[in-house]
Amino acid sequence: MLAGVCVAGCVPEEEPPPVRSGAEVLVANDFESLSDQRVGLIANHTARLDTAHVIDRLAAAPSVELSAIFAPEHGFRGTAGAGEAVEDGRDPRTGVPIYSLYGETRRPTPEMMEGLDALVFDVQDVGARFYTYITTMGLAMQSAAEADARFVVLDRPNPLGGTYTSGFVLEPEHTSFVGRYPIPIAHGLTIGELARYIRAEGVLPGVGSVDLSVVPVENWARDQQWPDTGLDWRPPSPNLPTWETALMYPGMCFFEGVRVSEGRGTERPFLQIGTSWSPEDARRVVDTLRAQDLSGIAVDTVAFTPRSMPEAAPSPRFEGQEVYGFEVEVTDRRAVDPLAVGIHALHAMYQRAQARGDTTFVSRPEHLTRLAGTDRLLTLLRDRASPDSIIAAWRDEVEAFRDDRAPALLY
């Protein structure tokens, strides 16, 4: 029998059932879990069901009163740049007020919570600890607990899958808005599972008492990465335009702490890294990375010029200047280890800076420490530790986290 040809008697393989987000499940159940409640919705542009936004479905539901909308970093429409303050406003379709949670106010105030029976959270996460949507969620859980309101998470798949866990576990003294919880950089949890973990571990004051419920994703398995879900990719923030950028983001984001362009202001953020060195320096870095035989990627030299991109990178580093470095192509998404790639790449660039006598390479040491969640990364780099020994430094704590997270898992 020819491979792939079905002849008499053979049964064609059935298509797997489609993955359905928690929002789709909520709508399919006629909003039963929110019936007769006044609701505040924390959402952005990713909270969609096919062509409709969850806001429009909630506003049209006769049994639910949508009373407030809360916007995380990048805004309700997802167009504000990284770190850019988000303003209050009003939704033109529904007339419902929109409150910013990424400005002077970082969580719903008692005044905003007044009269609400439930806070509903529907935001697509990327599975990295320093992605700020999960910090917003935890702070909102605090507000819900203080207001004696329910907190309902409409779950969505973790784009990296549910089995990949890697990176230093955050140390309490390095807590910030880009790192709020004692979890690895890649935590392998859906946003609903993370909410369950936050409540169970009591990592924020008051969250242990919040009335939490999660509307689960249907037909998603832990070993599924985003391309396996059949869902369309909607960039959760302006600089993650493709799933491949999100895949590499947990490791390549370290470069925000050093004097390079991490690709902002180009079409390939977090897939290409460059700085004001020479093409020969770039070649030496690439030779070093190729010698490591890193799984699942191909590495090559690159030259690029960051440009102002109003909704993604209004003022990128090295704007208008040609920079030289390396680019990454994902060749096997299941084999690649994004954190390992990031550490090897950062190490290669750091060693090249040392060879050049470049004392300004680590331009933002405090930010690099915040991203790593520990000062050990910078210490190990300065002590000339190998990339493999840096990676080995987090293995035991990641294994302990995997045990701790087990009760929170839904899938």
C-alpha cells in the first residue's frame, strides 16, 4: 500500500476536536457562570472569539451587566508601546468606561470596584514571567478579594506549551512589575492555572481568600504549542508579531538589559540582535554560537537598521544606525530551548564585549537582574562561568517548582 493513500477497508484519521478558549466556552454556555451579575472585564485586543470581541458578547448578553473595562499594558486595543502609559477612556461601541491599569494606577481601586459582583480576566499571555499581564492579573485578584467580588479567568493556551519550564526562579528581593511571583521565567502554566497557583501559594497579600473560578480551555493538551491549537495568532503586544517571536522571547528578552538592539524597530524583534560593533565581531559571535550546536535553531550573521515604528517601537535603540550581530531561525520548534539559546547568546556577546574592552555592554544591570529574577546571572557572567553552568544553576529550583505547581494544573 502506498504511504498516505487510503484503500478499501482503511479508516481515515479523525481530525482532533478544535481547541476552544475559555471565552468561547463561556459564550457556548450562555454566560451561565456570570448570570445576573455586574461585571468588570480586564481585557485587550486578544480577547476575541472568531471575529467578535468578548466585550461585544458580554455587552449583548441579557443576563450580564458589563459595567467597567480595565486595560493592561499596551492598552485595550494593544497598540501602546512597551512601558508607555495607558490612558482612561470609554468604549465607543458600548459606552462602558475603560480604566487603565498601566499608568499611575496599576490595579482596580475601591471606587472602580464599587458595585461589581465579579472581575473577569481575558488576556492572552505568552508564558514568560516578565510579561506584565500576569502581574496585572495578580494585583486585580487582590482588588477582587478586598471588594468581596469573584475573580473569573477565561483561560487560554500557553503558547509555549505546558511542559516547558526553565529559567531562574524569582527571588523575593528582586520583585518588580516585570517579576511578581516566585516562578521560573518559563513557567509552563496557562493564565488560569497561574491564577490558581497565585491563590494557593498566597504570593500576594489577600489573594488566598479570593473567590476564584477558571473557565477552562477545551481540547488543549499540555504538550501542545500554539501551532498545534489551530488558533490564529493575534500579537499579544506590538513586538511579538509572530508566534516564533513569542517562542524566543523568554530567552532573548535578556538583551533588554545590555547595550544592543533586540530587534525592536524591525519586523523581527527578538529574532535578531545587533550592536555598534563590526561585521567581524558579528561573525565571531555567530561562530561561537554555531560551535555550541544548539538544537532547533540556525544562526547567521545579520546587519539591520532599527526604525521608528509608532505602535511598536517609537524610539528604538540604535534608531537609524546600522548594527551588526546575529539572527535566529527556528528550524525545529519542539527541539529548541529558548532560555538556553538566550543564555548562550548573551554569554557569547558578553565575552565578545570583554575581548573588545567594551565596558559599557551591560548598560542596564538593574534591569537585567529584574528580568533574571536574581543577581546570580550577572555574577556568573562576570565570573566567566560557562553557559552550561549558568543553565545548570536553575535546574534544581525549576524541578522544585514543577512539584509545587502540580495542584494548580487543570490539563
